[in-house]
Amino acid sequence: MDELFSLFDVAERTDLLSFMRIHLACFGALAVVSAAGTVANQLLSDIIAGLRTDLETLQNDKPKIFLNPIAKLDPLAVDYVLGGSRMGTKLLRVRWSQSSDPRVKEANAYFNLSSYPQFWQTTCQELAKIQMNSDRAEKIVADTTEIFNLFKSTYHQEMLKPAKAC
């Protein structure tokens, strides 16, 4: 996933728009299956709000990306992807902050959210408690793969350019 999303130059408006549209769609899908009242659910709400604010600032005029509903996921799979995403966003923030485009710099809600290091640390501690090769471990791996595939397929959906008619 990192390799795919590192192709975006988040300091450029067009790439930042696509990056944010993909993340809004995927995090929105995860929010639907995330248990209410959890730290992950609150974090998803914060991220979604930040992405919406920034897309408005960037004057997104593309239609919303609609995804098929996803099945219930193991909460630790969601936590793992969410926590990892925040760590990755911390790295992307450096590139975004170097933009020379004032509108890109104005779209700062998402990149100024906390990286939630305690959430990541807690997630890693909880994952360490899971017995390797157990049914739960297999479920977490399968669900994490499903989430990664969601992001990958949404990336391809967003980046697909229709062919021009001859």
C-alpha cells in the first residue's frame, strides 16, 4: 500500500485531491463497520471530517466515490490499518508542507490531525497478545488484507482514465 500511495505528490493539488478522495471513500466504508464508541470510531470521524473540510477547500468537483458495503471486520484489523495510516500520514505531511500552491497549504485539516501515537502503540500491544496461527490471528490477517484491497481497488477506480474516442 505504501508503494502505491507514495506515487501521489501530495504537494500538488490534483494528486492531493485524488489521495483525499480515495481515503475519504475507504475510511467512510470502515466507519460503517467500526463499533460505535470506540477510539477507532472517533478517530475515523475526525479523519473523515478533516478530509471533507480539505476537499471543500480544494474545491473538489468530482462526484463522490461510492464503494460496495464491506463485511464486518475484526476491530484489530481496522485499528492496525488506521494506526498505520496515521503513521504514514505523518511522513506524507512533510511533502505536503513543502507545497508552493496556497490552496494546497490551506487544505490542512487532515495533515494537521494528530498521528495518535498512543493509539498505534496500544494496537501493537493488543496484536502482540493474539496467539500466532490462531483463528483470531487468521481473521485479523484476512481482514487486514481485505482493507488493503479496498484501498488498492479504490485507488485504481479513482485513477482510471477513460479512453478518448477516435
